[in-house]
Amino acid sequence: MSPVHTFPLQLRFGDEDSYGHVNNVRFLQFLEDARLSLMHEPRPEGSFMELIDPDHYTLVGRQEIEYRSPLTVSMEPAAVDLWVTAVGGSSFDLGYAVRDRVAVDGSTVSAIAATTMVMVSRSTGRPVRLSGTQKAILLSWQGPPVPFRRARGGTRA
């Protein structure tokens, strides 16, 4: 089974800006929508979110987006591909590709992105370790690094 999960994305007229393409700010919402869908995906051991006790929650620690091609509104759904790129002690990294259509053949990647999520204690505000079951779920979704044109967090030459 592929570690990449594809989530259809119905774009709306209101997603476009005055330049006639989907506004860059909307991409963060697309990533969040896909991430929440994956984290709530039913599994025999429970969804990832069901395995988080009430004193813990996940926070976005970092996000990076590289825009590659304008995305315009269409009646054909766009797509967000999502996978895990790394799992640490209290954090995990996600990779994304936002494409102009669900079908991979003939689609254009409009953006690639990465998010670092951190498991945090509500009572202390400090990072806490992921459980073995949580790590196993995340590792089952592990795929390749995000192919950014320059090193993540890197600087220009």
C-alpha cells in the first residue's frame, strides 16, 4: 500500500484572488484539511487522533511551502497528496503536494510543502513523547522527503 494519501479538494470561486489564481494563504488551509483527514482516518487500533489522551495535543511547529505553478478554480477537483517524511521522539514531519486534479496522469503540481507537528502537554506546554502505537501509525505512512528545489530552511547562494 502506498504511503501517499490523496485527498480531493473542491476549489471555490472565493479561493481565487485578484490575480485570477488561488491565493497563497488558502494553501495553508488545504494542507490543514488534508492533515486532519489523515489524522482522523479509521484504523483497527483507532485513528491517530483517538490515540491522543485529553492532556495532549499536536501543534504546528514549522511549515514551508514552495509554490510551483498557479492553481486556478475548476469544476474538476484538485488534490492534496500527503505522507509522513520523518518521525522523531515528540514530533513528526509531513510532506505534501498540491495538484490541479485528482488523477496523477496529466496533473500539474502547484505547490509542495512540509509541516513539522509536535506532540505537546496541555498542562505544561512542553513536548511529550509519541507513544509506540502513534509512531507505528506514522511510520506506516512514511514516504520520501519533500523534493524542495533548495534545502529545507536553506539560504540562497
